[in-house]
Amino acid sequence: MTFKFGRKTLILWQIRVLAVCVILIALIMLFFRYSVYVIIPALLVLIAGIATLVWYLPALFRKQKIDVGENSIIVTRGVFVETSHIMPYRRLVFAGGYSTPLARVFGLKGVILRAARASVVIPEIEDFEADKLIFALGGEKKND
């Protein structure tokens, strides 16, 4: 079973990055009355934000995937350097979900996997897929 990150996850992270960029630019521009050169850091934040929104986040979520095998779960991520986290089921201590208020609006939930000496945080995926993954790993149970 393989899980990929959908369009909702991308939009959620683009909203987060956009909010951070707007706040940073507003804070930088507060100092505009003291120096005209404050516009340079504001432009750098704007360029970095646009590059992150348009190129980096889509590339990141296109490459990330979660493979649930017979003996382990493999989380692959990275744009420049691709890394894989392999978590064998026999070492898995905890599998649980988390959700922020904004993620709940989009119907998304993140997953946390913990072993004795390691932990893997999987960014938000569809709510039902996250529950399916947690239940497959023997994690949290709901009283429904």
C-alpha cells in the first residue's frame, strides 16, 4: 500500500508559507521609515517565498511517498537529497495522528511514528488515509 500527498496538502503548506512571508515582509517594512535599504531584505523574502510556493513545495510533495510493506513502513522524502526512513513494525512503539485547525478545514491529518530511538513525522494526508495507516499499524483506536 502506497500513500502519496495530494493537492490539499500542497495548498495547506502553500497557505502556511504565504502567511509566514507576509508576516516577515510586514515586520521588515515597519523599519522602512528609518532606512530605505530595508526594502532589500523584504525583496529577498519575497523572492524566496515565491520560489518556495511555485517550485520547492510542489517538487517536495511530488517526491514524498509512504510505502507500507509486510515488515516495515518506508517514508521517502527530499528534493535535493532524497532520504528514506525505514521503520520495522516490530520496533514501532507508537503510531498516532495529529491535526491543526487549518488542516482540519482541509480534511487532513498528520501521522507520527515512534520507535525506541527514532521518530518519523509524516505531513498531513487525507484524514481517512491517515486513519487507515494508523489502524494498519495498530495505533490509536477510536470509540465510534
